[in-house]
Amino acid sequence: MRIDHVHLSRLDLNLLVALDALLTERSVTRAAGRIGISQSAMSHALARLRTAFSDELLTRGPDGMRPTPRALALIGPVQAALTQIQEITTPPAAFDPATADLTFTLGIPDSTEVLLMPTLIAHLQAVAPGVKLLLHTVDRHRILDDLDTGRVDLGIGVFEQGQTHHKRRILNKESYLCIFNAELVGVTAPISLDDYVRLPHLLTSLVESAHGVVDDALAKIGRKRVIALTSPRFSVMPFVVRQAPVIATMHARLARFFADSMGLTVSPAPIALPDVSISMIWHTSNDAIPSQRWLRETIIKLRKTDPRPPTDGSHTTSD
């Protein structure tokens, strides 16, 4: 049924509370005491209810006030409506992760997924085994709409500030490193600018564009690179780098993780690249929900306990 807002605006919904008390107690005096108002105020409420429903609702009889047929028909619907309103307005119950059985939906790029999910899932299995995660590939151009429609509970990635009804928390800052197979490309760290532009590049782009921050930085010094592969998936890059004479430039934490895992070499980029902020973003309506707050605090705690790699680009791992 479509809600008639004009009709409802003419009715003081507090009158439904008075009506429920009157139909329960069948006495103006007892009904007034039940909800903590004066007898005269309850009498006034009854008069307004009679006008609103075009019915006497309660009539006097030898054994007290009797509900009319119309009033009897209202008992069930009024109590159901008040129960729903009470559920809507009652503060959420305390969240117990050990007994919770629910699913959170996250918008997250696979670069952050690779680094965060192993630790987060291990933690959830230990302290909240009934909590499950449903991950979507994040689109930073659509994330605000996804939050507004409830498609996503929480976004994690590189985001600008949202609208007034969104909240954002920076998790960490990221610099950039190059990653390559030193044996295949025939260079060692630190890589020179000439070698950097000579080698074919891999580019990760979530917006289907073969142009990134590296291209902007190279253009400022009158240089350009050749991009051999553009992909929306960060996680494929180390496998390509391991087997092909190419180079990739990615967030430093991720580059070190891949280098340590797959015997690759990392090097500072020979150009100035801006740091980026990895953030969480969520809808304000989720801000005070205990389960949502617990998830955000858990992610923050796990990121803080994650050993921070050095930022000077000095770490190198090779075959």
C-alpha cells in the first residue's frame, strides 16, 4: 500500500499510543496512568481520536467503557503498528561477535584485498566465526551510490571525501615502488629513468583507462612509457612480472608483499609520484550500528598491527 503522507501528517501519531492504552484499560483514568498523563489530557486525546476515526470508539456501559465494533477491529492493527515503531526507534542491541550470524558487504580493490583479507578472515574465524564477508570490486566513481542504496556496507580504497551523509577514515598512506624480475629485465635497483621508460610497463586501472599517475609524472618531464598490458586486477601483475621482461609500478606495501612472496625485485620509481591515502568510507546511517562499528574498528586495529614496511624504497628481494 502506498503511504499517504498528507493524510498521516494530519494525525498525531502519539494518539495511537493513547488509543492502545484506552483499548487495553477501557478506562480513561487507568489509560492516563498507564502512559503518564493527566486524566483531562487523556479525555482530550479520546475526543481527538473520535474525530479522527469518525467513531465513538469507547462508550459508557454498566460495567465501564465498552469498545465499539470499530474499536475492536483496531486493537490488532494498532498494536502491530506500535510494535513496529518501537522496533524501528529502539537503539540496536549490543553486538556480540562471538554469537553474531550476519554478512557484511564490502567494496574493495584486489590490491587491498590481497593485503587485508588473510589477516581479517583469520581474525574473524577466531573471534566471530558466524560473520561472513561478501566482496565487490570497488568503483570509486560509483561507491557513494552503492553506499546510499545499501549495496555496500563499507568501501575501502582510494576515495575522495564523500557527501555530508558519508563518513571517511584514512587507514594509511601509500607511496609507490617499481617491481620487476631483475634476471629477465637485466637491471638492478635502483632503476634508472632511461631503463624505466625503455622497459614495457604493466598498468592497473580500475576505470578502464590506459593512463595513470606514472604517465602524468613522465609527461611533466617530457618522457613517456610503453604500456604492454592494462588490467583492472592488481593480483595478476606479479605473475606477469615473474615471467616477462616488463615492469610494474604499484603501491609500496603491495609491491613488497609480491616481491617477498615471488622472489622479485623492488626499486624506488625514478620519478616523483604523489602518495595516496587508503580510506574506509561508509554511510552515516551505519555509523552508530554496533556491528558496523565493530567491523570498522577491527579493520583499523588489524591495519595498525600490520608491520609497516620502510618507505625509503631500500628493500630489495631477488632470485
